[in-house]
Amino acid sequence: MNFLINLFKQSSIGSILFFLVLSAGPTVLWLIFCLWLDKKQPEPKYQIFKTFFAGGIITLPLLIIAGFLTVLIKNVLVAGLFNILIISFLIDGVVEEFAKYIVLRVAIVRFQYLDELKDGMIYGMVLGLGFAFVENVLYGLSVGVTTGTSLVLIRGFSTTLLHFLTGGIIGFFIVKTLVSSRKYKYFNYFGFLIAVLIHGSYNLVTRLGFTWQIIFPVLALFLTYLYIFSNLKLAHPLNAKE
């Protein structure tokens, strides 16, 4: 918490506004794409805003928790591959994706406009964008304008997209569980696990400085969304069990 307070104290209003605008660029781009996917039966705009706002709100406590756990792991474990694996999968993957899962699992069942299987994916995507937007601003402020400009732009088309897509996976599988027969009752956990593995493998690859190995999390995302969109084409009304 002290880190975040000091970060804002040391940052000028100009730099905060700069990174807000810079982070907003890619975020708006992915949001437009998300709303395009939902153009046939669009969700209420205020509900989209509330979901985006919720994603941004959970960022601060999550970064505090993740930062504390990262320092703890680095102090307890000898630096090396195992250290990176723990941070990438258990801290980045589990902590961040679990927060998305909890927010979506609690909120989605309360949405009165939830009338399509696709809606879970849409709300998950929007929640992920809210999280990534605030996270990018904080990352930019932590390194300053010179380094932060390129960092935020790169993250806007990589990490932001990752949060966007993993959020969509979690949201889809939650709604799939809610509206399907008992054989799908554990699908929400399955979606959470997929998101964790994709998130963790992406962070592992980037931390180790690998290049072509990025194809593995990308392929996993492709196959997962191939399954999701094939389900959306065959989706029943939400008041009908599969």
C-alpha cells in the first residue's frame, strides 16, 4: 500500500493524465471489438461501465497482494526456474484470474439482462479490460514517461489482450455452468483453470525471454475460443437447459 501511495505522490498530474490517455488507446480498441461481438443483442451500457469499473477497482488490492507474495517467494526461494514458475503461475495466474472469477461468479448471477450464453464472455472481457487499464497506468507511472511510454504501448497490445481474452474465457464457462445440465456443473472451474494456465504460460515465456515458445499460450487461446464460438453458434436460450 505504501508503494502505491508513494507512487502517486511522486507522480505529477501531467504524467498521470499522460498514462491514462496512453493506456486508454488500446483499451478502447479492444472494447470496441468486444461491443461489436455483442452488436445483435447488446448489453446495457451502464452494465458494461460497471463491469469495467469493477475490473479497475480490484487492480489495486490485487497488485498489493501479488507484490507481497512475489517478494515473499523471492526471499524464501533461491532464484531460478522454480522461482519464476511459482511467480508466473501461482501468483500472476492464480491470484489475478481468481479475482476475475470471484467478481464474475458473484456479479453475473445478479445481472437481469443475462439472456445469452455469449453475455458471460462479454462481461468477462470487459472486466479484464478494466483490470488491464489500471494495471498499465500503474506500470507506466512506476518507470516514468521515458521508459513507460513504450512499455504501456507494448502491454496495450499484449498483456491487455491477454486479460481481455482470459476474462472472456472465465465469464463464458461460468454462464455455461449456470445454464447447462449437471454434466457441465464443474465447467466454471475448468474455465478458471484454462485462464490460469494460459496466463501463467504467457508470463513464463516472457520472463524467460523466449520467442517462438509464445506460440503455446497463443495456440491454447485459439483452441479455447474455437470451442467457445462453436458453442455460441449452437447456444440455446438461457431459460432452456442443455
